[in-house]
Amino acid sequence: MHYKNKPYRYIGVAKHSEELIDYVIYECLYPNDLGTLWIRPKDMFFEVADFQGRTKPRFTQVPFEIKKFSALTPELSQGLLKLCHETLIDFNEESFLAKFKNQKNMTVFCFYYEQTLVGFKAGYELDETKYYSWLGAVSKTHRRLGVAKALMHEQHAWAKSQNYMLMQTKSDNRHKEMMQLNLNEGFNIVGTEQTALSPALKILFEKKL
Ligand SMILES: CC(C)(COP(=O)(O)OP(=O)(O)OC[C@H]1O[C@@H](n2cnc3c(N)ncnc32)[C@H](O)[C@@H]1OP(=O)(O)O)[C@@H](O)C(=O)NCCC(=O)NCCS
């Protein structure tokens, strides 16, 4: 986070080929007509200096943590239900909770920003080789900061470590951001689904792990 309260993604340090000076490469996480990728001398990126009359770091690291759960605790249920009501259209609390009881190898990856739950990604096993990325959401106040992407990476890495070979997921037109994310993260569209029970046309995605 820049001292002017703008979010950036730190990418890494690169050495200038001629000057042999270290530069930080970082990505702007909000629309900026001047550009998305930026570089700044490493010393300057990490400096603590006088800004707006106060001594502070130019950039501060955002304190976050991703935790994996395989069962619902009362505190987790409360946090997830709050987030789901806030973010998901037609959210049904009963069927959400029932899924946790009925599905095999259920996991929830939770993203905490300053100890507050701001995003999650839940999934379960379809068979020994396939895992299903069932549901995910990010709080409206923490979008486009890479939260969903980070959760997806954690879920996929974990599923791979458990010897699942394929990740499946579904999405419909109401969740365009999720479809964008799926495509950008290497999922392929493999079909569509429409049932009497859920009449919205769903796009089926698969990704080899
Ligand atoms: C979909 C959702 C989880 C994305 O969360 P997020 O943390 O804002 O997503 P990220 O910041 O990790 O974005 C990752 C990528 O997804 C895509 N994406 C996310 N939001 C997007 C948007 N509004 N428009 C276009 N692409 C978008 C982009 O490719 C983005 O990468 P980029 O920022 O490098 O361009 C969030 O918008 C959400 O909770 N939506 C409501 C709930 C929902 O639709 N759930 C799906 C039902 S399972």
C-alpha cells in the first residue's frame, strides 16, 4: 500500500543491465492511465521518509493470511455466512451449510486481511482424481487486489498435493468476474448445463492440475 493509500502488487527486484542498480518492479492495482507496470529504485521503494509532514514508509506491506479449514467452526460459519449474504445473489444458507455436511474432502481457503475474513474459496471431491471448486467470494471492499486469485492458487496447489489431477468449476452469466478469473487462470470451457432446478445457463470449466 502506497502512503497515499493506493494498492500495488510487489512483483520483485530486477537489476538494471547497464547501471547494475536494483529496481523494484510493481503493478498498479487500480485503473491508471499513466501505466500499470512501474519500476522504482529499490532503496527508494523501501525508504522511510518525510511524506505529508510525517515520517513513514513509502510503501507498507499489507498484513494478510490465508488459512485452510476442513470443517466449519462456529466462528468460521458466522464469517462465511456474513460474506455470502453480502456478495452472492440468491444465497441459500441452508443448502450452503448442508453441503459442508454431505460432501467429501470439503475444504475452505480463507483470506484474512488484518484478521478480518474478506474472501473464501470452498471445494470438495468429485472422485479420486477430480476436485470441484464450488463457491468463492470476496468482500466488495477488497476486490481487484488479487484476493480471489491468491485463494485459487492455494486451492489448486493443495489439490495437486492431494493427487487430484483435474479441477472443475461452474459459473453463470451473473458471475462474469468469476468467469474472467477462471479463463485468465487457465481453465478451459468444456460444456454448458441447464436444469429445471437451476434454469440459468451454466458454463462448465476444467483445468488440469
Ligand atoms: C469474482 C470475485 C471472487 C473476484 O474477486 P477479486 O478478489 O476481486 O479478484 P482478483 O482481484 O483476484 O482478480 C483476479 C482476476 O480475475 C479477473 N477479474 C476479477 N474481477 C474482475 C472484474 N470485475 N472484471 C474483469 N475481470 C475481473 C481479472 O482477470 C483479475 O486479474 P487482474 O486483476 O490481474 O486483471 C469477486 O468479484 C466476487 O466475490 N464476486 C461476487 C461473488 C461471485 O461472483 N462468486 C462466484 C460464484 S461461485
